[in-house]
Amino acid sequence: MSIFFPNKETEKSTQRRQLESLIDEMDNKDLTIMTATAKGIQEAKSGKRTKI
């Protein structure tokens, strides 16, 4: 077993799998909104401004 390349895949939470399922059904406009929203959440948490 390697520390850098573990044999086991990282398990995804049910919530993450549900979100990915919804994202799979979105078009490019929807994905633009989701990307901006995710970046806004990161900014709010870190207090730093990110480029879009």
C-alpha cells in the first residue's frame, strides 16, 4: 500500500453523489451558475476574492 496512491478509491457521500447526478443533467448555462455559486461559497469561507 502506498501513501501517495492508495488502493482504495475515496468513497463519495450520498449527498455528493446526488449533487453529481443533478449536475450531469445541467446545460452549460446552468454549469456557469453552479461554478460561480461554488466560487462564491469558497470566497465567503476564506474571506479571499477568487477570479472567475
